[in-house]
Amino acid sequence: MAPRPLQSSGGTLLAANRKDQLASLRGDYADYGTWTWDEATGTATSHLLESVWPNLRGQDLKTHPRMEGDRFINTTDPIETGTGKSVVYSWTWEPIR
């Protein structure tokens, strides 16, 4: 995968114009906290102490991890967007060969 292009304005995120700031942040995600595992339902719950998405701070994020061969796939429960629609996120880790 090719790296994302450098921002065209400003040398730092704060110095960049709004378009470059949004482009820099889209697609990035990080959080931390604790998690629990429910063997009966196959559900992992992340108890988010902090998140780069401020509205997730303090929330519980339920996911459904599974293995498909050597690929680890994790999918969220539907997340309400506040617009009457919800989104489901899925991410995959696989070995580089």
C-alpha cells in the first residue's frame, strides 16, 4: 500500500489548512482502555477510557472477532451516528508474506 501523500499546507497538523487537517485524520483511529471477553456470545467489549473520536470516550464498544484461515477479522456492532443511520466497522489483520 502506498503511503498517504504529505499535506500540501503547513509543516504540522495545526499549521495545515482545514482540508489537509481532515485528510490527515480520516482513516486514523486509536483508543485505549480495558476489555472483557464473553465466551458464550463470542463478543469482545472494549471499555474505552480515551479515544481519538471524543464521543466514544467512556463508551463500551462491542466487537465480534473471528479467524478465517490466518486472517483475524473484527467487526463492531452497529454504531449510531446521530443522523438516523448507523455504521458498522470491520478491520482485518493478516500476515505479510
